[in-house]
Amino acid sequence: MKKILVVFTGGTFSMMIDQTTGGAIPRYSGGELLDMIPEAKELAEIEYYDFGKYPGPHVTPQLMLQLSKKIKQLLSENHYDGVIVTHGTDTLEETAYFLDLTVNTEVPIVMIGSMKNSSEPDWDGPRNLIDAIHICLNDNSKNMGVLVCLNGEINAASEVTKIYSDSVESFKSLDFGSLGFVKNGKVIYNRLPHYLEKIETDVIDDNVDMLTVYAGMNEKFFRFSADSGASGIVVEALGVGNVPPPAFEGIKYAVEKGIPVVLTSRCPAGETDYIYSYPGAGKHLHDIGVIFADYINGQKARIKLIIVLGKTRDINEIRRYFEGPRTKYKDV
């Protein structure tokens, strides 16, 4: 039998209803969870590692770095045919992208979570774990980067986002669609990830702010971020990459202080581009040195900037990581 490592980090997957508070709380260890899903051990030789019992909102970039290092260590010390990571769905896409950028292996890595806890009759954790095992057992899953699988749908960590707060069908790749799906144990891929990218570093700088632009926004939050010592700023701009003129002045202030400013769109899908030239528009933002982040959303851009800042402070190098060529699988 093939050997699979399951890393348990917590999230709703490990929760049950607390009788005192009436709300779901972390409860189960990895061993207890595997005992609750006995069919997992019928499919593969399962080893597990208890990383923690963190709710999604408790996960930080520093914990993501620790998780990345632990996975790399375990892969270097043992032979595994796949790695599955359980995680709280609220920040799953951020940790998935962090691992996608920092763990360089051909071994399939699949991130899963659950939208229902174990006290609910429709707990989706077992199905997601079984689906992830089938993904790891499929040779086509190698060299795909980190994958995310919930509700039978396979998505690339670099493309997926959580779009529903409380639905089991919560994760979607809005720009490119899913990579494939799992049905009755059969793994079917329709395409490859749009990009594959790795950044080698063991150090990060998580002092990166993220600001969402809104109608009538002025410069004060950008000035505050710059003056309070932020190492970088991610801006979720309007549309394809535009801001109100007063906000432009705040962004310019940060750029002139030498702070990398990375721009994404607050829209749930679509890329950024500098195609408008009215005051506050993308062309002027790019001209003053703002870095455009292509298709990735704000939370992913922040994760990437946190990682890149651990590797370099050179603004041209930072720009290359966001705007330069990457390993492209194929056009989609």
C-alpha cells in the first residue's frame, strides 16, 4: 500500500459542539479523527502528525512558516506518496498558497477542511479526507503544486478562494475554474494549474498591511501604515486597478518612503492592469512604482509579499516576483 502523511492543524474538521457554550470548539487529535474515519486506513498506509488544534482565524504567517518547515522536514526524513493537511477554512487558502510557494516537491500535497463539525449529521470532514487520499494515490497529482479539495472539487492553491461563508461548496477558482474533481473514488483532471511558482526562503516578514479601497477613500490609512513602519502594503483597488485621487496621494507617500506597494483588485475575479490614465488610475499608479499582482487576490498577494520580503528588499526583485515571468503550465 502507498503511504500517506496526514498533518492535522485543527479547524472545524477537528471540532465538536461544546455543551457549555453551545458553539463548536477544537476537540479531537489526529489519532482520534482517524479512528472516526476507519475507511481511510483501508485505502493507504496512514501516518499522521499533530501540528495543532488551531481554528482558522488563529493561524498566522509564522505558523504557516513552521508548518512549511515541518512538512519539508518530514518529507526529507521519510518516503510518502502524498501529504494531506487539514485546516480551518477561514484561512485555508492563505496557508495553501504559502505552502504552494515554499514547499518544492513532486509529492502531492492536498489541503482539506470541513464546513460542518463532527457533531453535525452532515459532517463533511470524512468525505474530504477520503477524496484527498484518492488524489494522493493518483499519479497525475504529482508536480501539481498544492491542491485544495472540498466537496469533491479539486482546485489549485494559487487560484482558489473561499466564496461562501457557510456552504460545503465554499471554495472556487473564479478566474480559471477547478482543475478537476473526485467522484466515487475516481480522480478526474480537466487541466493543469495556470502557474507553478516556488520561492526558496526560510525567513519571512509578516509586517505587511492590506487596505481595501472604497468610494471616497482618502490618504490617511496609507500614511498611517507607512508611518507606523509597515514593511509592505497590499492595496485592493477598484476595478482593474484604480483608486480615488486622494488615496493615490497616500499610496504615493508610501512608495516615496521606499515601501513596496502591491496592487490587486477588490473584485472577486479578474486581473489588474494599467489601462486607464485619469487621476488615480492604474497607469499613474504603475508609473510611480506600484507593483501590479496580476490575477491573485489581496490575501494571496499579502502572503506572497510576506515571503518575498524574507528573501529580498530590492524593489526591482520584488517587482520581478509579481510582474515577471513565472513557470507557466499552459494557456487556459
